[in-house]
Amino acid sequence: HYVRSLGPVGDLDTETQTILHEYNLGVRAFTQTILDELSPLSQVRPWRADPEECLKRRDLRSPSDPGVQAGRGEDFLIFSIDPPSCEDVDDALSVRMLGNGRIQLGVHIADVTHFVKPGSFVDLEARRRTTSVYMADRRFDMLPGILSGDICSLWSGRDRYAVSVIWELDASTCEVLDVWYGRTVIRSRYKMAYENAEKIHNQFQKCTAAKKLVDALGGIPAIHQMMPELKNSSTECNL
């Protein structure tokens, strides 16, 4: 039966609405109640990490970074690789050759739960949406922009709260030798597009980028090549 007209066939907005309705995707504008719940976060721009909260977390920033307290900061070289236009950087990597036959691999995910409390209006709306929806020319966020595109986006040069998993792998077999996971505070060094990362890796002998970044990117293919063997063993790791 007829419900309503979405618009003329072939029109971009009409076709977009058709897809959203077909898959029952809720992309309504965030209500003022939801935005008001996050208003304290928008009062200080740019957002700054709380020193007391940082003390509760493993600090992966450089000891020389502003705001890092004396005796803290493990100097992880953290970087992200995403499409060129990506604004919601929700994950980042770190790779380090430890020099003892081991590779240290870190995966760092934005700690959204620090800002979105269970049962809050933001939480209930995020549960209703379940995911961000990416179209060819637009996206519909699961979380308000102040979170998805700012405070919970792992931009380079900005302090951010994260949940990290850090593995130590055998450099020759990529067998997992040790693992740590927990809440961290990080500062990504580089926000790269796929094309940039591939170029640096393919031309690493001639690359003038920071040597640590070149070395880190060089470690990723070595780990990736070992994945088929790991999948056939009792340990599985997807990158």
C-alpha cells in the first residue's frame, strides 16, 4: 500500500532515501536532548586530555610531548591509514622492531566508552543506529560529530583516549609471545592515506620520511605474510 513519495526516480537524494528505507537505516538528525548531553565537551576547544585521567592510563605518548608528566610516556610511534577524506579516524597502529627477535604490534581504538555512559541518551541512540552508514557521497554517523569527527577521532598531533592491544610477536614466525591490553592515552604521529603508506613502503630506500615511520611500515607486510600460517595454527590474527 502507498505510504509516501520519496521523490523522482534517478534523483540522487531520492535514491539515497530509497536505500535507507530498504535497509531500515535510521539516520534522523540528532535531537537537541542528545546534543545537550554532550555540551560540556564542546565548552573547551580544542579538547584537552585530563591529567588525572591520564595517570590512570598507560601513557604511550612521547616524554617530550606537552602535558606528559615526568617519568611517563613510552614514545610509541602511532599512525593511522585511512581513505584520503576520512575524518572519523577510529583506529591506529604501531609497529616496532624490538631488536631481540621480536616485533611489537599495537592496535589502538578510540575509547568511546569514556564519553558515552551506559543508558545515556547518546548510548541509546547509538544502539538504535548500530553503525555509521557510508554512502558514495555522504555518511550518517552513529555518534554525534563532536565525538565521531573530533574527540574520538585519532587525529595526528592530538592527545586521545584509546583502548589498546599490544602484542609481542616472534619476528620469524609471528607467534604471539606476549600480549597486553588496556586503556591508554596516545598521540598519533601521522594520519596517512592508503596511497601515501604504500608509496612510503614501496620506495622506502629513497623515502625521506621519518626513519621510524619507514621501519614501522616495513614491518606490516612481514606480519601479513605470516597470516596464512597463523590461520592454520591455533592462533588467528586478522590485520
